[in-house]
Amino acid sequence: MQRLTRLLFLMLVAFSFGACTRQPLPSATPPVTQVAVATAGESAATTTTPLPTLAPEVPTLNASPLPSATPAPTQTALPSPTATNTPAYCPDEAPTGASTSGSLRVFFVERGDLRLWDEETGTTEMLAEGGVYRLYPSPDGETIAFLRQEERGIADGSKQMALWAVDADGGNERLLISGDAFRALGPERVGDFDVLAANPAQIQWLPGTNELAFRVYPVISALGAAAGPAIHIVNVQTGLVRAFLTTEGDESFSFSPGEARKRMTVADDTGIDLLVIGGGGRSDDVVAYPHIGLGHSAYRANPVWAEDGSAFSLALPSADPFGGNATLTVWEVAADGGNAQELATFTGFPLPTYPNFGSAIFSPDRSQIAFYRAPERSNQGELIIAEVTGAWKAVYDAGLSIRFLGWAPDGGHFAYAFGPPERHPLRIGRLCQAPSVFEGPPVAAGTPVTWVDGERFLYQSGEGSSTRLLLGALDGSVREIGELAERLDSYAFTSTVSDPGEENE
């Protein structure tokens, strides 16, 4: 009986095994991968990687082993240090970098002191001592305005600030607006909250004058307090403060450069107005856009002016800038008359994080724009460089957490980086060329690269609350200037830029 049972068991196993050999092996279809540079509302060339050829099904067990268990997913590899694409368009004449003559002078805040570093002598001198927070050099480089906290210690948003100024040579240090004067310009209470401090923000020089414009922001023990409705002006020579413009709310503002055209913009959360300074007229909502909430505030358009003040450019987001189909639309608005022209719409992330670095950043002459695009079902971002009218565009590089950090004055060079600074060094991009890796210290997270000319740039390196301010050059050289405790508005430079026409005379 036992022999019969064993025989039946062996026959059953053999029958089941033979049945398995008659079933075809399963074949997995790999996903389709595409790399596309597309703009909304227009066609764009799409490069499609063809599907791999599948091997024919194996008819018998003897020709191939049985399929194994599904392997564990593999981790996505880090991006290659070389560019994934080079631009499809190259200018007929490549731009050349601006040269400098004379000495570079860098003003910076180190341990609460305002200092001046001179490139020619390699020396650093003290201009103002103690409590200096942020600085705002005048366009002519002759005056340095700065905020100074009234109570010494670690500066933060709840500290009361005062506005001071000093001549660029370190003389004539003077108080312009005290903390009490700032509090007098703001409200005593905001709703149910006492005002802890009242500090200036949006500090800008009024072109062609010795005057600074600013708003006063009340600081309360809650989120969401907005600036007062008035824009004020202070004369940095006399200290005279006057109301400049009353607005309807917490709008941002900007001034056209130069003295030929006296124009300014005022932007709220749905549109941007163009004004003639001095009461010569106002054009409301020369460009409108959807309301986009950003935490406790809202998006406001950030105009980029032409050097001669004749026009300004905008890169406006779609209604959902954080969605997979986000777009940015480039506009140009004439300073005389406010005529607005829509130039092109691109698929990509439009919102800059700070002037001159982030996404949707115009080149100095406003002819090009740099922005990000995240392909669907991808953990990598693409850095796209495009001509503002959409005449050409190209994926310059791709990688994890890519960050555009600033254009060189010639518009042919730019700086960017990947991911965590400690893992990915600063890269220098060039139109029509693959990028080069800068061998100096990596750039600190959340900080821009400030180009001095086509060959040199200022940047910050380090982690934590303090960073080192460095002067880098395309030849790989690095000079350390000082240490910074703040990452915004804590350094600036002045330099004499030579005019090639003058050299030839």
C-alpha cells in the first residue's frame, strides 16, 4: 500500500511540473521614457527613447529557467556631472564678459560691523561698528545706508531696527530714522495684538536722488501682519522723512532706473499698475494675473526693468504654479503708455525665491530667461534656458534639486548648482557648451552668486548661521573676503567698469 501511495504522489508531481512548462513566461513591458522641452500653446520637438526590443517567449523549460521573484526596486542614480543637453541654438556672436578697471570694493557685515574690503590693497577697514544688520549702497557708491538693531544680540524679525547711513570712506556716520520714529509711522496695535517692533522693508533708492523709499511693517506675536499703506521717503543727507505714496494695502513697488523716465510700479495680488512719478498719470492693471496664496501672503509681480528704463519684463505664473502643468508667461510692458505685450508661454516653475536666483530669472538684457521644469513621474528637475519670445529653448542640465544662482553681466555665463551644497559644487554654465565645475568651496544653501563682471563673482560658502564671503574667478582662483552672519542684503560691491569705446579713443 505504501509503495502504491508513493507512486501516485510522484506521478502527480511530474504531471504538475509538465503543465508549468507548457505556459509561456511572463514578459514585463518597460516604461516609456521621454525627454521633452515643451511650451504651453505651442509645439516643441520631443525626443523619445524607443522601447527596447523584447526577447521572444521561451516555449520550453529546457531553453530558459523559470522566472525568479520580482527584484527589489533600485535607487535612482545621482545625476551625472555633465550636461544632459547642450542648447540647440547658439548666437551668431557669443557675448563677451565685461572687463573691470580700478579696484573692486566690497561692503559687507561681519559680526555686526560694517566693513569695506579693497581688492587692490587686499585690506579691510571698519566703516561702522556694532549692531549692523543689512546694507543698501547708493547707486553712485558714495553712501551706504544700513539697518542697525537698537538692542544688541542676535538679530531677528522681532528686534527694533533704526536706519543709519555712512559715507563710503567711513566718514559722516549718522542716524536717519530711530526705532521710535519707525514705530510712530506704523500702527500701535494690529487687531488684538500689540506691536513689538515696526521695521522698514522693501528699501529702495529713488533713482537720481539721495532718497530712500521704504514701507513700515509692524511685528506682532502672530503671523500675517501686513505693511502700512504708505510708502515713505527719507533723504539720507538731511534725514527729512515724508510720505511719498498712499496705496490701498500691502503692495510691492519698484522704480525705473536712470533719470530719463520717472516711472514706478505698484503690484498687488491680482495685477501690476504703472505710475508716472510726480502725478503724471497712472495705468491700472497693465498686466493682470490670478491670485496665488503663498503661506500667509500672496504672489506679487516682480518687474525687471530695462537699463534705460524704457520697459520692464514680467514672468507671470499660471493659477497653480505648484501643479504638474504649471506655466509661466513672459510679458513686456512699455514705460511710456503702459502697452503690454505677451511674448511667450513656457511649461515650467515660474516663481523666483529671491532677486537674481531661483526660477524664472531674466538675463541682464532681458533677452533670455532661466527656469525649472519637473518632468512628470520624475524626481529630477530640468534647468531650461530660453529666448524670451520662444524663438529657442533648451534643457541645459538636469538633476536633483537644481538651483539657478545668477547671470553674468554678459548673459552668456551663469551659475547654478545641484542638491545639497556639501555634495554638489558650484557649476558655471555657458551657452552652447557643457558646464564646468568650479573647484572652489561649494555655495551655501539659499544664497545667490553675484557676478562682478564676466570673469569674477562673489558668493557665500559654509553651513549653519555664518558663511564665508568669497571672490571666485573662472580661472579657479578664490579669495576670502570675510565672514557673514546674514544671508540676505549683507554684502554689496562697487567697481569701475571700463568702456571698450573709451579704451580705443
